[in-house]
Amino acid sequence: MSNLTVKAYVLAIVKKGTEHRVAEALRENEEDVVDVLVTYGVWDLVIRIETSSMEKLDKIVTVIRQIPEIEQTHTLIGFKNTQIEGP
């Protein structure tokens, strides 16, 4: 098995007024959800996921998309992490 970690961000639009409740539920109930940010703009939530495989990511995203308050999602899967060196 590879030591690589699959990193992804799920952008979500939720029903009006449910942002904080959904964010807290995701933080508490989803093991591979690293962080959830409530944002202002087109997307209501930015959900950061780190997991061990694409198959596991698929299962997590499927669970997220089945939450009744979530109306729309867009998933961004990280390919390469680059470090920015200082001056």
C-alpha cells in the first residue's frame, strides 16, 4: 500500500441558514474530514479531506452529497503539493 495521501477540497452550497450546523456535523462525524470552513460567496462550505485512497475519497464524497441540507458540491482533488521557498 502506498504512503501517499489523497487530498481533496469539496466546495458545497447548503440550504440557507444551515451552514454552521452542517459544518459542525462534518467535523464531528467524518474521520477523514480535516477541516470545514464556512465561507461567504458562491460556496457556503469548503471541506478539506485527507484520506488513503481514491476509493475511500469516493465513499466520503458520496456521504457528504447525501446530507439533505447540501444542495450542490464541486470536488477538487489535489495532485501535487509544492512548497514555496522564502526569500
